[in-house]
Amino acid sequence: MTVGRRRVLAGGALAAAGVLAGRVTGQAAQGQPQGQAVREEVRSLDELYRAAKAEGGTLTVYAGGDTATQQDGNKAAFEKAFPGVTVTMVVDYSKFHDARVDTQLATRTLVPDVVQLQTLQDFPRWKAEGALLPYKPAGFSRIHPAFKDPGGAWTGIFVDAFSIIHNVDQGAPATARDLLGPRWKGRIVSTFPNDDDAVLYLYKLIVDKYGWDWLARFAAQDVAWVRGTQEPADRVEAGTAAVALGTDGALVPGPGTRTRFVVPAQDPFMAWGQRAAILAGAKHPAAAKLYLNWWVSKQTQADFYMWSVRTDVAPPKGYRHIWEYRNANLDGFERFMGDRRAVESFRQQLTLFVGEVHGAPSPGWLGLHPGR
């Protein structure tokens, strides 16, 4: 299987998180009025599944990502667990999805039931605007506080992290400074950091540690700059690049996988909880609630290829919970995303070193109302 950003949860094990999952705890937040305390879901996945089918058995999700097929594994696993419930999964850069949702809200043409995006700054604003349906899926109390809104406006559904990845046949840099060595010249691929705020933040952390001279020397390494974070992962796996900066990879690689993800001992890296929320105007709220409950269930979280958002799901052997890595900068990414003036200032400075973004967006141009 190609290893790449958000290509997650493919495989039959996830069906175990479906109708055979048993009971969940808490109390339902169905139809919860604004301003009242939202209680944790009490219904089982079986009961939520029946409600979703009775509603019509369809769901539309706007998912942040880099290629049209990047969420196919998740879609297939969910639909296998809940036959008769069909997901329209629309993948695009989060920075386009949030603008798309804002436009749809303004024009009363809302398409998605659920959004799951890396643009963390949007969720508090949407909450304040009344655009989100407060809801706490079962297991909400077990989600780490860094990955949820206390009132249930949004829920982290998985942890993603960006660092260095490398091909096992071509050497293993340990730090960003190592990438300045002559052995790596012409063998590095990176997402344009001025095209993706998460990658931009990783570069910000490295520049803060090593200075602008690091960036000047790195850019002189004949880096292959591309759009999206899937292509760097694919190139490293294929061996056409030795190293990528600014993408992710499985903590426990599958058999035959040639890519390894570097969790630095001292260097900074960055991680965040991908936020998901149900839109207040969702046409399929029952299916949306089933989807969130499935995602944060213990089985689905245990099958995720990086870290879980839950405190009661152990990380893979040899790793700690993501919130135990101080150099993962969980809090820093949220602050960075919220300060748009600082983001744009650093983006423009960095562009002077790496050049303007060019090339078509890797998911394609999807227009105003994809999935309608």
C-alpha cells in the first residue's frame, strides 16, 4: 500500500468498529439546543446505524487532503462496517474547503454534513457563528483535552504529524541540519511550504531553531518542490527521492514498506488533531453522528496509522502518546494557525527562498459545490 498523508484505516480490521462493537456510554445530545450542556452519546453503534439508515443512509464529508482517492480506505472501511450507509467523500486542501464552506453558508447552499480539516482556526469562529452542531460522540470523555472543544462543537478524530521521512535503502537523516549535507543534494522532495500551513509551520519551527541560513542552504540542495503532501510520500516510497520534508508516514510500517517516519529526539516536529464537526445545517445529522462515533471508537483509533486522540488507546510499541512529545508543538500549531498576520508574514518571507507556488492543485479544481 502506498504510504501517504491521511491514507488511513484501509483494511478489514475496521469492520470490528461497526455493528458488532457493543454498547457505548454517556447520554445522547440529539437535538441539543444552543446554550445547554451537551451530554455524551449513550446509543450504541447499532442504534446509531439504524437511525442513519432510517434517515436515508447517505452522508457527505468534506475532508482535508491532497488527492481525490486519499480517503478511499476510510470510506470503504466505514461503508463495510455499516452496509447501506453511503459516504460521498470530497477531498481537497483544507484552505479551499474552509473557504468553500464559508461561501456555502453565506449563500445558503451548504453541501457537507461533516467537515474534517487542518485549518484549526476555523472551528472556534464557526462555533461563535452558530455554524456547528454541538455533539459529543461516545468516548468524548476519553479524548485528550487538546483534541476537543469542551462544549462538543468539534472533536479531534486522528492525530497527524509532519517531520522527515526517508527511504530505508538510501540512508536516514536524523535532523533537519543533516539535510544540508552533500549526500542529500538533488535527493530531497518537499511540499511547497507556502502552499500548506501545516508544512509552513514545520519550516517555521526549523527556521526558529537553525536560522534563515538553514533555509537558504536547504533551498540550494536542488529540492524538488511539489504541491500536496501525497507526492513526496509516494516518491520516497518509490525510491525516486531519498528524503521528504513535511509529510507523514506510518509509525509501524506495513510489510515491504520502504518509507520510515522520523520522530526527532531533539529537533522540532509538528502534530495536530484533525478536527471534525457536524454542520448545524447538515441534511444528514444521524449519519454524521454515526460517522463521528465510528471514528473515535476504540477499535478505529487503535487501527489508525499514527497516534490516537484517546487517552485510553495505547500508542504503538516504542512510542509515547503524542502529547508526551514536547517537541511535537501541539499547542504551537493551534496558536500559529490563529495568528493569520504572522502566518502570512512568514509565508511571504519564506517565498523569497523557495519561490512562488506553481502547478495545478493535486486534488484538482473542485469548484464551489462538490458533492452536491
